[in-house]
Amino acid sequence: MVLSNLTPTSTSHDRPAFDVFQGFALCAVLSSLETTGALDVLVRDGGWDGLAADGEELLATELLRYLTERGMLHRRDGRYELTPLAEAVRADIGYLVWLCGGYGVPLRSVGDLLTGALRYGGDTGRDGRGVAVGSALVGARDLVPPARELLAGVRVDHVVDLGCGNARFLLSVCRAADAGGLGLDVNADACAEARREIDAAGVGDRVTVRCADAGSLDGIPELAHSDLVIAFFLLHEILADGRPALVGYLRDLAGRLPDGAHLLVAEVSPDPARPAGGHLFNPEFTLVHAMMRQRLMDESGWRETFAAGGFDLVRAVHPRMPGSLLMLARKGA
């Protein structure tokens, strides 16, 4: 079996269901090991001596055996090391954390959601910490570099990050511009992660986080003196209530910002004409948001919506994140 092609169309043998079976298990295992820090320990120490809880030595041994059998580890000089395949997977592990850690539970219930036996948001829902951690890992590699390029030349004294997750991107913007910032996230676990990041960076005097719904702008008076607002994968949640709701939200946001303020937005486009490689991630992203009854828009739709909401789209780029859009808009005159 070739693990670099874990898809339902694999032709490595005549029972392709096992490709899906193995891919699911490997995604879940690697996601959990990354989120808990156990993968870092494995890379550092070559094993899990001293990490496994009492009575879990068998699990530790079998995890190492399993990862070796699936091509993720090899043993050399008494240590376990990541294989080249595992190194390549780990470079994109944020996608696994986002999917398995963030949306694993509702995905297992998608049939019940379809038939109405369960309702998203009431009976089941995503894991906020998994989404926050996974998004930050994905963003660090595939969104942050082009986002910094988009912000080059943009004056930033104070930033508001709507749906900040663990606040790593907010911190990077504030450090680069020597600016102050406020992050908001509705999920308590994500806010806890953000506070730990802010404390570790030693910038609690100028960067703060507030656990609040970024969809309600009344509780964000800091917008009045902010020259940059960040909204990564947030606005499609407003769009779930219809395009008029999103236009109204943008108009409200524009009305609270000073003249010349910028809005940096990251979204995923459902456009079938997206760049090559867009199918790597886009169908799964679209699916999980359909579970939440959230629709997505292509670039032309965003341009029209920004204009209706009081913003001019300055530039849009397609980052390395498959199927994604990174857009910089400016408050219109």
C-alpha cells in the first residue's frame, strides 16, 4: 500500500475501503498526538519513556508499532525517527488537526444531521480548540507569509482580530508593526490558548483577548481607533444568515472604523475554476460548513459584497492553502 495516496480512488489493491479505513485511523492518531504534544516528545526523545501514564505502557508500545507499520516511523540506534513521508505529513498536520480534532465528532454524525435525527449546534458541534489549533498550524505555513506581503506598506497602530483562535497571527502582526491588538473568540478553549500565547510572548500590556461573539460589534469599542481588522474564516459564518446579513455586518463594521482602515479576510472559495490543487482541501471544507448551514462565495461574490458593505477590495491572492482566498479591503470613502 502506498500511504501517500490515501484516497477512495487508490488502486494499491482490490479492496479500496481499507485505504479509507487506514487513512481515517492515521488522521485521528496523528492529530491527537500533535494536539497533546506527544508528537513533539517523540521527535525529541525518540520514544515515549516517562510520558505514558501508569498502565498505558501497552498503548505506548502499540502506537509506536502502528506508526512504524504505517510508514510514519523507523527505528535507528535504539530511537524512533520520523520517516520522510511522516515529515511531509507533519508539515501539513494542521489540516489533520482541523478536520479530526475540530470536526471529527459532527462528521461521524453526518447521516443523523442529514435526516434530522440530530441538529448541529444543539445535539452535536465542532471542538473549538481543535479548530483553533488546527487553523493556527495551517495558517502559519500557508496564510501568514502572503498575509504579511499584503500588509506591507499598510500602517498598523491597533489591530482587532475577529475570531482570533489562539492569537498567533494577531501576535505576529502586532510584533511586526509594534502595534497594540485585541483578539476576540467565542470559544473559551480558544481564548485560553490565546491568553497562554500572549503571556508567553510577554506582550500582555498591549495585546489582549476577550471571550466574546465577534458577530456582535456593539461590544468592541476598540474598533473606533483600529486601523486593521482581521477576519480569518469568520465572515462565512455571518453569511449563513444570508447575504443581506453579511452586507449589514460589513456596513456596521465600516461605520465603526476610522477612515482608511483595512480589513484582511481569509476564506475558502467554492469556485470550480479555483487554482490547480484546489480539490485537495476545498470539498471537505465546503462539506463541514454545509453541516453548519454555512454557504461559501467565490472571489467575484466577495468583491460585490465588500462593495455593498462599504469596503473596496484592494487585492485578492490565492495562498498555498488549497482553494483559499486572501483578501485585503479598505474602508470606502
